[in-house]
Amino acid sequence: MLRRRSGSWAWITPRILSLCLFLVPSTYAAVNVSVQNTDPDIVYTPFICDASTPGSSNNPNCTGGWNATQVGTIHVVSTTGPDPDGGSIIPQMFMAFHASALYMSTSTVDTTAGLVVIIGLDESVLTTLTITYDPGTSGSNAVRRLDIGAILLTVTDPNDTTSFLPSMTLPSSTTLPTFVPQTSTSTTTSASASSTTSQSPSQHIPMAEVLGLAIGLGLGLTTILGVAAFFVWWHSRLRRQHTEQSMQWS
């Protein structure tokens, strides 16, 4: 993670960068090539604001996180950190390359020099450089800014651009859910399920009728038995009264 130190910007021009070539052993028989910091194979996130984007670098409303601008005679890609209007996405740079060394000039960051030097790489192996810039917080209101300046790669074949600077591999796309219309089979199954569901309450109707019939019969039989018992009791009482009256008259 890179952070800018307060103070004046220290710039390392491509001419000074050429002095770093002596760090590469001559046995490599390598050649140094210059890579534009706005090369399409270098990925900046969220994106670069330049003349080709709706919010150009001169437009403060551009929320790309990175701006293609110029400091003196040097073309740079600069950032001041996450933009709240752009979702506060932390600016990042991704660069995949095949090279034995990389040199990149930047603005002064922290206590390190303004030159990023990476040597001793295996050119046959793909190397990915990632820069994440978070300016952090401090009591100062000074704008903290990171600039990506000149970029040099040490390669064996400067003519094979696709070899030493391949395109970044994009993440696999996410498959969107597909709407599948119902077939006749699925329709029949659905209808059958609905039919089964709608019929399930009717299955309780016969049971309710049986219970109602049993209860009704029970109440009916109870009533009939009650009436019969009352009739027997009333008939026997009449017979007793008739017998008693006969005995009194005799």
C-alpha cells in the first residue's frame, strides 16, 4: 500500500531511469522498453478519467479514481484516493508482464524514493504488479496524491509486445439465471399438485358426514328411547290408578 508523504514531489525522469540499467547484468543480453502508463493492458480501477471518458480529467465530476494528466513534461496517471462520489472504491493498478526487471517512477511516497525498482525476476514467469493506494487520515488538510509516471521493462525480445505485456485475464463471467418456461409435463405436474391440494379438504367431508350421522343417530335414538320410556311409565301409572279406583268401588 502506497501513501504520499507531505512535501514537494520528487520526479525521476526516463533519463534518470536509464541509469538503473546498469543494475541488470550484461549476461542477460536484455533490452529495456518503455511502456505507456495508459497502455490498455494496464488495468486501473475504478477507471481512468481522460479526454475519452464522459467526465474528463479537467472535469472535477469525474469519479474514476484515476486521472490522466501531466506534471511538467511528464505524462502521469494520478490519484488522490477513494472518491466518495464514486462509491469510495480504493484506487488500484494491475499490470501483468514478462520481464527480468521493472522500473517505475512515482511521486514521493512515505520515506521511499520516487523510483520503484524490481529486479531479479524470471522472465518466463508471469509477474503481476498491484498498487493499492489509500491516503489514510491525518490532521493535515493537504491533498495526498500518487502519480504513476514512466515505466520501463527489461526484456529479451522488445518486438514481441504481446509476450512481455500480455492482456490481463478478466475474471470469469457470472451466469445470469435463465427463465425456463413450463413444459407440458411440468404443467401437468403442477396441475396435479394443485388438484391434490384442492381435494385434500374434501377428503374430510365424508368423515364429517359420518360423525354428524352418528351424532344425529345417537341423539335421535336417545330421543326415541326417552319417549318410549315416558310412554311406558305413563301407561303403567294409568293402570295403577285404574286398579286403585276399581278396588275403592268394590
